[in-house]
Amino acid sequence: MERRPLGSTGALVSRLGLGTVTWGRGMDPGDADDMVRAFVDAGGSLIESSDAHADGAVESLLGKVLSHPGLRDGCFVVTRAGTGGRSRRPVDTSRRHLLASLDASLSRLGAGHIDLWLLDAWDEATPIDEALDAMGVAVMSGRVHYSGIAFARGWQVGTAAVCAARPPHHRPLAAAATAYSLVMREAEAEILPAAQAHGLGVLACAPLGYGVLTGKYRHGTPPDSRGAGEKHGPGVRRLLDDHGRRVVEGVVAAAQGLDVTPAEVSLAWVRDRPGVTSVVIGARTVHHLRTALQSESVTLPHEIRSALDEVSATRDRVDLR
């Protein structure tokens, strides 16, 4: 699998990443192990998680999987902190909370360091310099190799990048993570330009629009899908408006013409967008992951890419964070 530089750093990461948000509390340890091994065997390296996923249970599971000899060495582990967890504050990027969260993540992951540590939210109650100071301490101590910011607005990405690079921090950010897909192109307005201007790599999350771009919602909502659940159902339904359905039909038509799956078309489109470093795939099963990984060999012809650009470009900008 092709490797790309992480922003302006010397780190190279796979252009397809493995997300663990779908693991939750119900993921079988054996399935998690199979998923990571399938990903690594395909040449993948970037694995993304968060201390907020199932209150840390996902990090613990990932740590057990990566404890197998030699497996951790080939992986670039990303995790996030700042959404409060068991704290009474839903967002908490105070120095106290961040450094405590880091130690807890390292313990659950069974690791001496985290490759990329992301500030998971913008905290109106905490000065950004305090949050960046905590991240700088983490980097200087060797517990974190690179730092970044996730799911922020464009001006927040720019502000954090400027503040991190200047005194007293002198620790430039390496990456920004954001939702980005054919049905969620809002990041192109401000987040991607801000990241490019400040030398940040971009991790594209939810590249299949919470499953919408697989085409499985074309004729209804499968009862075992995320769209049928209370957590993701409203977001899925919001993406299935008239515009979203036109995009999906365009993707399906492109997939039929190329003899590949709609997921492969959608992932290839995001993967090759300017500024994108890695596309984070949140597969629910090993089969889904293997199917998604096949997009590595898909190159969209110019005509199809242009058609997808056109059909997906008309959605009014809304906040989908």
C-alpha cells in the first residue's frame, strides 16, 4: 500500500487507515485481531482510535491485539483525547485532563508512546495555549511523537496550528482529522485549505458517509445497519435527502461501469483529493474491511471523477461534526 508523508513531518503513513469507532463493546477479540492482521498484511499502517470509544474499551482491545510480537512495530497508532470521558465536562482540554487521559490511553494500549495524539474537540472553557502546552509536554517526554487536532472548524485548525508553532510551544501540529466524503464535502471550504496552509496532513474520516455511499440504503434501511440505530440514524437520514440520493446513484453508476463496488469508488475519490494524507475506514467486519482495501487498486478515470465532482458539489454547507 502506498505511503504518504504526514503533513510536513518525516513520518510516512498508509494512505488507507483503519478506524476502530465501530468496534464498541461488542467486537469479538478474535475478529479485532483478524481485522488488524488483514489490514497490516495489505500494507496498512495507520490505525485510529479514541479514549472516548466505549469509555476506553476500544483502546484496551486494540492494545491486546497489538501486543502480539512484531505487530505494533509496523503500525502507526493514532488516538484522540479531550471529549471528557468520565469527566462531568463533555469537552475538557485542560492540562490536567489531557495528561491524565494520555497516561490512561498508554496504559490501555500497553504502549510506551502514541504516534499521533489528536486534540478531539475545541474547548471554549480552556485557553488553546493550555491545551497545546499539555500536548507539547507529551511530545517532549517521548510519550507522543506527533500531535494534531480533530473535528474542529477551519478557523480553529488555523488558530491551533499558528499557536503551536510559535513560542513558547515550538511544537508544530502534524495533522487534522475531519469528516470528508462525497456526501460531506464541507471540509473543502475551510478545513482543508487551513491544513494545507499550515503544513498539516489530513485524515479523512467517515469516507463512506456512515455507510450511505455503499448503496445499502438505496431501497430502505437494513435493520442491522448504523442507520437503524439511535446514535447514527439521524445523521444517516440527513445525508439521504434528494442531493444525497443523487450522489449515491452517481456512485453506483460509476461502480457498475468500472466493475467495482460503490465503496471502492467512494474511497478512491476521497483518497485522491488534494491534501488528503490517509482515508480512515471504519469497517464493522473483516469482510467489509477486505472489500474496502480493494480500493487501493482503483484509479478513477478523469471523466468519472469529474462527473462525481459535479453531482456531489451542490449540497448547502452545514455543520456535520
